[in-house]
Amino acid sequence: MSSVGKVAVLMGGLSAERDVSLRSGVAVLAALQRQNIDAHGVDVGHDIVSVLLDGRFDCAFIALHGRRGEDGVIQGVLETLNIPYTGSGVLGSALSMDKIRSKQVWQAAGLPTPAFAVLNDDSDWSAVVDELGLPLAVKPVHEGSSLGATCVQQQEGLEPAWRSAVEFDAAVMAEPWIIGEEYTVGILDGEALPVIRLETPREFYDYEAKYNADDTRYHCPSGLPAADEQQFQALALSAFTALGAKGWGRIDFMLDKKNEPWLLENNTVPGLTDHSLVPMAARAAGIDFDELILRILAATAGLGSAEEVAHGC
């Protein structure tokens, strides 16, 4: 019998990424139950405190994406209830979810990330273009899965892109659009997983390409020289650690035409769907999906190793 006790798999939630979170949560729940873990799916709503208390859960596997799931809010609830949980804590989650604060931390640590500007209804669009150039990426500060993100090619498109992004979040930013290849590095138990190179026929790796499209291509091995792969894995670990993140996650970055890396964001609860990247990288490292889920759970405070979680101790 498992030593972990009763596990709440937190999924769904109230963010714009609810549908993806439900898919991740269902996959996590099935993986835990296949390993005889006493796991129960919990669709998170405003009554989550009473649900957790009434359920007498021993720990929580967070499969929530977006706000209230990755931004430190649910982590704070679980801290208050003294329920151990997977992934990053309150600070690491909050910093990682806020793209501006992430970039400020990385800049302070001397890590490469594009310059940026905060956009609002008083922005001087011409001045933004003069400062950052074109093309630009315009995106909500506190959203994931590329929701509300736009590639702006001309100054005339900047204000409409801001208006589109502000529908998702009052805080909106712009940064130079890095022309090059997109990569991602999964983090598990303090180690970097194999690098994945992303390729899509779409303008960029947007929500549709991430979760629905069948023509998105994932290259793992990435095709990078071994020395470059190791360099970018080390960069990802540095970026992850600088934000106070822990347990597991995923760092996204671009490689420009000069083969220089540019950090984009840290995902503290990456997707766990059939299109998701961390499970793909884990498979390349010889870790199947069930083992990955068990290792994420085992990293939760006080739960012991994956073997102990699965078989008791």
C-alpha cells in the first residue's frame, strides 16, 4: 500500500486554461490510480478550502494551469491548511507567473532575456517601437499557454494587440520578437531533462499549436551539438533556481540567428496532456509517464522517494 495517503489531484480551476488543466488532471489521476495511489480528482472552485478540509487529504498534486493555480494562490491555501503539495512554493510560483518580475529577476542575475516595455492605454506606441524595434511580441503578463499573445509586425498593429491582450489581463507587456528557433527544457528533481526543439507551420507556438494542432513537430533529441545542449540545460537550471522554483517545471527560450539564447518564461505547472512537453522529454530520458507523475509527487515535502510513495516504507 502506498505511504502517501489520500491525494487530491487539483484540476480545472477558474483560469482561462481550465480546459487544458482538466486534461492534465485526468491524466495525472489515471497515472496515480494505476499505481494504487488513493488519488481523487478535485475540480477547484471557490469552495476549495471546505472541499480539502472535508476530504481529509494528506497531500495535493497540483495540475492547475494559469492564475489561481500557478501564481501562488492555491499554494498559499495549501500552506495555510498544512497540506503538502507538488511543485514550487508561493514565492517561486508568483514570480514565475509574472513575466515582468521573472525578467527583472533574470536581468538582476545576469541571465539573458529580452528587454521589455509595459503597455497601457497611455502608452506612446511610437516610443515603444523606437525603444524595442519590430517585430514585437505582445502578451498578457499573467497568462500561460500563449493566450492573448500576438506577433506585431508594424507599429499600427501595436494598439490592437494590446487591446486583445488586455482582455486576458490588465497587465500587458511587449518585448522584441526573437527570430530563430524555439526550445524548451523540462526540470525534474533539480536536473534538466533533454532539450526539445519546437517547430510549427503557424506564426508561432501558440495555444492551437500547443494543444490541438497535429502539424506541430517536436524534436527530441533537439539536434543541437552536445556542448550546446549542456549549456542550455545549465542555463535553464539557473533560470529556474533564480526564481525560487523547485520540484519540477519547464523553461522556454529562443535561440536567435547568432545562436544566442533568450529566456522567455518559466512554467511551474506545465501541461501533462498527450501534447505536453515535459512528459515527452522525460520519455527521452527513459522515464515513462507513470514514473514521472510518481517522481513529481514524491518530491513533495516529507513523502520520501518514488519507491517509498508507491510501495510504502
